[in-house]
Amino acid sequence: MFAVFAESLSPEDPLSGLALGERPDPEAAGDWAVVTVRAAALNHHDLWSLRGVGLGRDRLPMILGCDAAGYDENGDPVVAHAVVSDPAWSGDETLDPGRSLLSERHQGTMAEKVLVPRRNLVPKPGSLSFEEAACLPTAWLTAYRMLFTQGGVKPGDSVLVQGTGGGVATALITLGRAAGLRVFATSRDEAKRARALDLGAHASFAPGERLPQRVDAVMETVGEATWSHSVRSLRPGGTLVVSGTTSGGRPQDPGLGHVFFRQLRVQGSTMGTRRELEQLMSFLDVTGTRPLVHTTMPLDRARDGFALMAGGDVFGKIVFTL
């Protein structure tokens, strides 16, 4: 089958290890099922894999991709939940110490077919296209969990989304506005600030700029560059939800004085559960909210998509189709 895979790793030049070509077809066994892929979305996780983060040379060649929507063996449309936990684990699978994502220990989704634990298959609502559904299992699920599970926000609350542009940030803005939140967003790029308003943000600001009010929650995926601003922007008793540190993880001023004096809550968040993926798809089905897709392209043009993401000029999701 045709696939997009990592054949070597390079922290300095990740795209040098990207390969497109034939890989063996997966074969279903035990509690695993084969999904015929119709669409697969690109994530920063895939670039990090090519850099060797979370992926060792002993696992190469590795088909990339965490996200896929397609047909199961019965011909039913499904979305693949990307978190693979131990079958013996019960409860929240994101807390399983031995968990992984598709494309870390098990072959990923950027292929004509992918092998997935049968318990990870979630029915796709008919209202969502395969391209839209493929955006959900990583970036949009991460955003959903950040806001509603870990952030605990409710309609009427205010939220700050740091670093507008990427898949998680655009999902946070879109979901937040659809859920009745007052949404503020930041970006270094003036054009992206304007697009955040188009997505539904009530106001957008340059990084570090003072907000018109302190917020109930901050959604933090940038880390070092925005951390101090995130802490200062919270109301007393507010929550800072962290799911990434793309600019680094060692802020010069961690703001510990603000944390204890204002009784702030710092909450980590990683991916989401199968149940939360079901809830996310139901939310989109009921509200008509849809993922923002930057561009779609055939899987055999995956190198163009990876280069686009590496260049940073992306607003929304890049989706590969088959």
C-alpha cells in the first residue's frame, strides 16, 4: 500500500527523513481492526517524530500520522481514536503510563490502510465529512479536553487562547465561541490576529498585551514565551491549562507569587479519551461547528504539506485525502 513514513531522523532537517512509497498492508489480528483511510490530518507531532522526539531509530520505518477517518471492515464510516492504551487499563486512557499514540509504537494513519485497536473506533456522524472528521482525534480533541474537562469552563466564562494559528489554537477559539465563552486570542502576526476575529474571538492582541479584563481560564500551548502573560491574565482562582510548550518549557518568570497569592490552578492536559472524542463529535453535530481546514491535498503530495507546516504559515489544519 502507499504510505508516508519516516525512514530516518534528523533534529536539524526533519524533512530529510520523510519518505513516500510502498509499505506492507496491515493484517487484522485479535482485537485490532483495519481501517481503510479516506482522510488523514497533519499535526506538529509528525514533524517532531521526524526530529526523533518520541520516535526511536529502532522503530523505523514508521508510517506517520495520528489522525484518520475512513471505513472499518464492515464498511461503516469511523474515526480512529489515536491514544493506544494497555487493554488491561481501565478509566481515563490518557493517564495510562504505558500509553502511546499511533505512529509512535504502532504504524500511523498516513497510508491507504491503518491497523487500530477495535475499541478505538468511533462512529463518524453523517454530518461530518471525512476531511472534517480527520481533524478531530489530536488537535480538536486536545482543545475539547482543555476547555471542558481540565478547564471546567461554562457558558459566559472568559478564556484567553495563546498563540493563534495552529490546529489546537484555532480549535480552542472555535469551540469556545460555540460554547458561549468570551474568547480572547493572541498572536505575533497581525494577519492571524485578524483571522482569529473571523473565527469568533471577541478580541485579539499582540503577545504580552494587557487584556481588558482578567479571564477565568487561559489555554496555554506556547509555554516559555507566553507563560508570564498567561499567569498575569488570570482572575483570582482562575485556571491555567497547559498542553504544550512549543517555545520552550523554562519561563524566566514563572509567576509563583501570582499563583499562590491569587490561588491559581495550573492544570496539565494531554490529548483526550475515546468518550471525549464521542462528545466532541456530538458537539459538532448538534451545533454545526466545523474544523477550520487550511488546505487539503492528495496523500501523494504529503511532502508539500509537511513543508508548509514546517514553514509556519498555516492557519487551521492540513488534511491529506485518499
